[in-house]
Amino acid sequence: MPYSVGHFFREKKLKPSIVANIWCCVILLNHTLLYHYATWSSSLDMGGSQNNTLTIVIGVFIIYMEPALMVADIVSMMVNQRDLVQCMERMQIVDDKLRKENIPLGYGRVSLVINVVLIVALACEVILISFNYFLFELSEEAIVSSLTWFLTALPLMTNSVARVWYIALVCMVRQQFLAINEYFMRTQEVFLEIKLNMQKTARSAEKTARGVEVVGYLDREILAKGRITPEKIPQAPFPQPPIQVHPAPQPTTIRDTLLAFTMNEKNFSVGDKMDKKLILICRLHDEVCEIGKLVNKMFGFQMLITMAYGFMSITAQFYFLYCGLVGQKIPILFRNAESLWISCIFIALTACKCISVIYVSWKTKTDAQKSGVHLHKIANVVDENHFYHIVNHLSLKLLNHHLNFTACGFFDLDMTTVYAITGAITSYLIILIQFNLAAQKTRSMASNNTITNNTSLLNITGEF
């Protein structure tokens, strides 16, 4: 991370540092060279006679995809370090404004999930690389030199940490959208409760008025028929004191901060206080969308290369697992395909990296789109012309607050991408297996022809 560690521990803020940038460049160059040495020194048999050209090409491509991931992650963090600092500051400003409007934000669960994801990802990486090391140790005499094999785990660990950074930032953006949507839902509930109470009061008053009218009509009928004189009408023994209605106390709950309404005979109308509050929240919604776009800009290229690596590595792992099951030789870098359960762990870990990124991006996008829906639900409850006008104006603004997470614009990070990648992996895996079968058939035919020619040559030689 190209930031000042001392400044972070003192003030809990990110600050770019020249020394940290130089250190990142040195570490990047050192790890890249060591990874190249570790992979090629331990995989000299990769180009053996038993490996066909397709296997060699796939292995070389996957080998250099991992350091490419590491280079992309570290260089992107160095290039976007000021954008990341700006992103964190803007998030802090939005959080302060939301709390000022009595909109709570809970990052405790997000922090817990991020820590668990980080620990699980690094633990899985350590398990996989340890398995490869012990397998290598049993097959090699130079145990000390084989320790360089652990260096091959550094690019994937760096990639896991970078994905956790992205997930954490997107989850923080999503938490702000959830807080805004929760506020809209609570506002709708308050308005609905007030409206139901007003309707209940109106119905009670109407029933009372009808009862008084019926009693008056009966009294007039009795007086008209002469059955009783006005003097004989029974009076109440004690006069009933008038009912005093005290003004309701000023509420200290959400009502006081949500609305200022005036009652009339049929409904209520929302005052300027609620209008200004909704306008402020919509502005905060726009600011959160801009923060999300900034996050997508910082990590767009990393998401693109991550999806490419996930597609290639999962396809290759399935292919080499098939080669191991049919008894073909596997390159040493993919020898974990010899074990079914280790292959399942690797495929699950790589798939979770891609799916978690896509899922968080998709959920954040949908939560941003739900704000306009919740705002219109409030308008349906209020059912007042002025409020409809305000909501229609604000919903048009929310519609223009378009937030979408993409991989450098090549494709959207949503669940349709998971479906497309799954279909592509299946298709290319079938193609690779067909090429493998064709190569094995050609090799078998060439071997049979060689044996036949040798046999014929021996027969001819024996005759002479």
C-alpha cells in the first residue's frame, strides 16, 4: 500500500507517501523476479515430450497471468492513491450529513464480514500453496531450494487483498444507500400511521354526528305528537363539563424530524420542512452515486483482469483435472489437479473471488435504484398534489443518478455476467477436451503406424 503507515496509525487516515511508493516499486520488481525464478526453476519438465503443445500454451499463459494480476493491483493502487483518499473523505462527509439528519449508519456488520472474508481468503491461499509444497517436497531431493515455491502464492494473496479493498468500499457505498432507503421506508410508515389515525378519527366523528341527528329527529317527532311537553323532557342531573383538548406535546421521535403537516377535513398536506429534507437526501443520494462511480473508476481495470484470470484459471483447472483423471501427465504448476478435493477448493476460491465482486456490485446497483421506488410509495400514502409534484421532480433526479459497475466498460458487473462466464467456461472446456481427444487419437495412430512399420521392416529383414 503506497501510504504512510505512521500517519495511518496516528490519525487513522490515508496519506500518500513518496517513500511508500518507492518501497512498493521495489517490492513489485522483487516479487516479480522471484516469482519468475520460482515457477520456471520448479517446472523445467513442463515442456517434456509427454506434454502436447496445447498444454504448454495454457500453462505458460496462466503462469504469467498471476504476476500480471499483482502488477495491475499494485500499480493501480499507486496511480489511484489520491482518488482513494478523496473517496474516503467524501464518504466521511456523506456519513456526517446523514447522521445530522438522524439517519443511522451501521458499519459494524460490514467490518465483521470484511475481516472474515479476508481471513478465509488468505487461509485458503496458504492451504493450497502448502499442499503444493509438500507434494513437491516428496518428489524432490532439494527441500531447501523448494521453499521458493511459496513465492508463487504472493500474486494471488495480493489479488485477494485488493479484491477485499474493492468489496469493502462498495459495501460502504451500499450501506449509505441502505440507510437512505430505510429512512424512506420509515417515513412511509409514519405517514401511513398518521393517515390511518386521521381516517379513524373522521369515521368516529361521522358516527357521532349521525347519532345526534337521529336523536334530534326522535325528539322532534315526540314533541309534534304531543306525547311529551318540552318541560317534561328529562334533564341531566348535573351539567356535563366541556371536554378540554390539550395540544399534543412536541414529539421527539422520527415524526418531529420527518414532517410538518396541516389537517383538514379529508387528508393532510406536507409542509416545506419535509420538502427541504427530501431535496437534501436526494442530493446525498447523488453524492453517494458519484462516490460509487469513483470506486468503479479506480478498480475497473483490476476487475477486468480478475474476470479474465478467473475464466482462464477455472477452465484450465477443469481441463487439467480431466487430464489427471484419464492418466495424462500434468504440468507441475497444475499438479494440484491430481487431487479432486484440492481442485474443488481452488475452483471454489477463484469462483468466490469473481462472484463476490459481481454480487456486491449488483446489490449496490439495485439498492441505488430502489430509492426512487420508496420515494413514490411515500407519495402514494400522502396522496397530495403538492407532494406529488415534489416527488415527481425528485424521482426524475434519482433516475438520472445512474450507477453501474463495469469492468472498464467491457461488461457490467451483475449476475448476467456470472451466467455468461459459466456458459463460456463450459463451452471452452468442451472444446479443449475435443482437441485433447483429437491429439491423443492422432498420437495413437502415429504410434500404431510406427509399430506396424517396424514390424514390417523386421519381417523383411528376416526373410533376407
